[in-house]
Amino acid sequence: MTDTAAAPTESGAAARPKPAWIGLLARVPFTTTVAVITLVVAMASGTLWSAAQGKSWYHGVAYGLPAFADGKYQTLVFGAFFAVKPAYYISAIGVFALFAGFAEWVLGTRRTMVIAIGYQLVGVLAAALFLLIFRNTGWEWAQVTAQRIDVDFVTGALAALCVASGAIRPPWRLRLRLAIWAVVLFGLLFIGRQADLEHAIAVLLCMPFSTRLAGPRGLHARALPTRREVRLLAAAGVLVIAGTELLSLLLPDRFTPFGESTGDTSWIFSTIAVVISLLIANGLRKGYRWAWRVSVVLCLLPLLLLIAVLVIVVVVEIVDPADASTDGVADAAASAVLYLAFLLVLILGRSAFRVPRRSRRKLATSTSQPELAKELLATYGGSTISWMTTWPENRHMVTADGQSYLAFRKHAGVAVALGDPVGPPGSAGATINDFIGLCDRTAMVPYLFSCSGSTTAITDALGWQSAQVAEDNLIDLAGLEFKGKSWQDIRTALNRAGKEGITFRMVTLADEPWSMVRQVEDLSQQWLGDKGLPEMGFTLGGVPEALDRAVRVGLAVDEQGSLHGVLSWMPVYAGGGVVRGWTLDLMRRRDGGFRSVIEFLIASSCLHFQSERAQFLSLSGAPLARSKDEPPADTAIEKFLETLGSSLEPVYGFRSLHAFKAKFKPRREPMYMIYRDEADLPRIGIAITRAYLPTAGVGDLLSVVRH
């Protein structure tokens, strides 16, 4: 018994998974090796706690034009594993690990190693050659920098990151490349170290070829940025400019390619400038017209200032050379280059900044046209949840020809569209493009929720992302019979209802006597009161939606006229005014009533609609629930939704409801959420929470957390 009991323990220990960090390090062996060697060398040489510049052997390991002039080319190898000062090891190890590690994860070890080592050599040698050419031209910065030496491996890591950008899908490719250029040019123009020159040369020599250098992992993307990317680029430009103001305070004495920087800006002026920059950046991000106009004016002012400064310097130099001074010219020149590049972006991308003021945006997005939505839905047909788009809480984006629409709700600056577009066959793509255009014009984030695979096929072609959020449960009515052992629970519910005097009625609730409507309302309120939680909306209707005359309502009533349960069924149109199926919405049962009333109501509804020759019933999809036989969550967002569904299960029981619907052996079709890119997800999370819990306050949300 002892040996037998011990065996599972040993096998269990052997099968125990390795910690995630071990797997990560094993995935990036080149990055790990360089980082470890650098750390070991730093501790062994003492440079981890005292500056390498003060060591007697520093000139034997640091690379640069002086070292190469003395024939010390071995410094190209040794210098990669040191940092000038102890604090610089944050860059030498941390930044290298981040850049090279990401590149190795994307490109593979061999390719990353070749690119990092190759471009480290190219960047350092090309910078030395550049300084050799210009050091005797009278350019003071080149003359001074040519006498300096440096250490670290960041140039190669930065080049590897550039190449890795060629293997990243849009829009993150453009964002990463812009960030790289912003950092490199900012360093070169406003700091001007030898390392900044090496970084700029390496990026200049590898960025244009990054997709090709990425090899088989390289992705060919669109050449021009979208309107959204132009807005983000402009906002980032303002933030970079704001960063120059902070730099002038933190590093007052700098020697840049434009000369010596005095950095005499006051804290008050810089703080005001940064605050204004943040406001303008937010306006550009949203595409506001006023922000673009202000930015253009602010770009022109530094250019005019530089011209004025240069004119004054030239005039003073001619009139009285002894009094001539170039103070302030360096900062003005560097800023002018930055502002000129920013001005070109604003002018070339001016069409992206046409969002009007708030009052006009409100008029553009406040249209709610439920009657038109019902008309178009009946004419062209829709999905199983399309009837929800006719609810008056929705806004409707109707195309210019008036024949297609997409329903949405606005929360937290996000346009949460519901379901597939409704319109003539083949119009979905154009309708989605119109919806995206509306969002861009009104500074909203576009987001589509509970869509079918046909819509995801359209958005996939646009480079958007999707994740499954639910499964539609469909019961095909043709040939449906509750026979066999697998239907025993359903037959039991039908038989027991007859014995207990429970009858089924399919009605139009609006035509029922006031007393019955009141019972439905009371039953619904009782159900919500027992939950003690905020009522959910958006895709979950209530009694007001059940009172629509196009909606059918199934009632379970006893011999005394007391209501035991209620279901509401929304029509699913096939086009031409023909109803091809029905979708379950409201579902309530009375506490202490007939126990199997929901099974009885669904089964009875199946038989009733079958007699009317309906094709199917949809039991709808439970949010954040999926079948056990479905493939496991793959992407990060799908894993997050899986975790969120588990967390909310004790509160709202979505997965229990999903399991309950399995009794009726439905076929399942996935329902998706579609978003432009991951950067929108935080706002989307807030928006979808507000959509489902529109009346919930902080206390209600805390109640959900406590449950």
C-alpha cells in the first residue's frame, strides 16, 4: 500500500508545471544570457556601486572614436557589458531586456542575436565615422562628442526592437515605430549624447528594412495611417513637446547638436505649458477641430521665434560682434525642428480633425428611430437579437439611403453597437464603415457587441479584433418531438403541469386584462427583489419590452388564475414581413409556485410555434458563458472574459442558465464582441458595464463585488 500510494505523489511532482518566469527565460535565452553576464560583470568589477568612468581600466573597455584611433577595437565586445554609472544599469540591463526580450519573443533567438549584435557594431562604428568626418568642420558639438567614449548594448537592442515592429500587426506597428522615432529624435535633438547619435543611426539604417529583416514573420501592412492613427500621432507629438519643457527643468545644462542649452525656463511657465499641452493632446486624440487650430498656431509661434532670434543674432554680429550671443538659440533650433515636423503632420492629416463642438456632436448622435428600425427589420430581416435594436433606449445610425441601420448606445465615450447591421443583402460592410465614420466624426470609440460570424468576417478584413462573449442556443422546430429518454425531464414537466392544473397560454400581453399585466409586473419585481442586485438591461428586456404588440408572451396559469411563470418571445424576421423564428427575452418564475414551470413554458412554446410553422426558437445567449466542449480561451481578452464570467457566476448565474438551456439540446452559434484594438478595452469595459447596469450606483457595484 505504501509503494502504491507513493507512486501518484512522485508522478504528480514530476508533472508539476514549471513557474511561468522559468518558461519566459527559456523562451528568450539570448536576452537572458546578456542580462546575466552584464549583471555578473557589474558585480565583479564593482561598477554596480561605483562609476565605471573612475576605473583605471575604463578606457580599455569603452568604445568610441578615441578608442578606435588607438586600435582598441576589442572595446566593441567588452563595452557591451558595462554601464557608465551605477544608475545607468537600469538602461544597460532593464531596457536591453525589455527591447531585446520582446524582439526575441517575436522574431526568434537566432534572428534577434544577429540583428542586435550586427546593428550594435554598425551603430557604434557609423557614429564614430560620422564624428570623424565632422569634428574638424567647426561644428563644436561634433568636436566635443568625438572626444568621448561610451559603453552599453542598448543600440543593438533598439535595432532589434525596430525589426520586431515589422512583425507586429497594425495599428500597434505604427504606434511602436512612432514611439521609437520620438524617443530617438528627442534624445538626439535635446540631449545630444554619443549614445543618442548611435541610436539614431541604428534606427535610421534598420527601420526602412524592418519588415524584410523580420524574415518569414514580417507582415506587410497598409502604407497610410487611418484617421484614428493620425489623431494619436498628433496627440503623441504634443506630449513629446510637453516633455521638452520638463527636460529643460530637469536637465538645465545640455550640449546638443544645435549648441549649448541654458535651460532657464521657470517652473511656473513650464507647468502651465504642460497643462495646456495635455488639454490640447486630449482634444487632438478625440479629433476636435479647435484643438487642431490651436496646435497649428502654437507650431507657427516657435518657428517665427527662431527666425526672430536668428535675425537678431545676425544683426548684432554685424553691428557689434563683441556683444553677439547665441544663448537660447540651441533650444529654439531644436524646438523649431520638432514643431516643423509636428506642423507637417497636422497639415497632412487635417481631415482627421473635424469633430465639432459638443452641442453639434450631441445632435449628430441622439437620433432614436424605433419605428424606422422596425420597418427596416421587417423588410430585410435580421438576426436573433435584432428586435432588441428597436428598443427606444437605442440610438440608430441610419445610412444616407435610409435602407440600413446599426443600433448603439453611448456610454463613457464608446458607441456600443448591438448585433449585426440591418439592411439589404450585401449592405453590412458599408453600414459598418458608416458607423465607424460617425464615431470618428464624433470622437467616440466604435464597439460591436453580440455579433455573428458574418459581421466578424467584415471587421477582420479591417484589421479589427474579436472575442466570443456568448453562445446563441437555437432549437430547430421542424420534426421536434419530446420523445426518448433524453427528453424525460421535459415530458415530466408537461405531464406534471397538467396534473396540477397549470395551463399554458400564448398571448399578446398588451391585450391582456390589467389584472394579468399586474401579476406579470409583480412577479418580475419579486424576482428582482429577491436578487437584491441592480437590474440588468441592454440585451435583457423587462415588462415594458414585453408589452410591445409584436412580442408574444407565454403564461403559465393555474385554475385560480394565479400566474406561476412568464416568458416573452421577440420576433426574428426573415424579410418581407415574415417571422421565421422567435427569441426568448423575459423569463420569470414565482417563488413557491410550480417547480418546473420554466421547462413547461419553453416546451409548450416550442409546440405552439411549431404549429405556426416557425423554423426555430432562440433561447438567446447567456453573457460570458460558453459550452464545455468549446475550445479553451486562447487570446488574452478571451481569458479575461472567462475569468470575469467565473467571478460573476455567484451573482447572476449566467453559466447556470447556460447549462439549464442544454436540457433542450440546442445547436449553438457563437456571438462575438468586436473592437478596433486593445487600447480601447479599458473604456469599453466601463461602457459595457454602464450599458448592462445603467441605473447602478457605486453602492450597487460594491454589492456585486461583495456577492
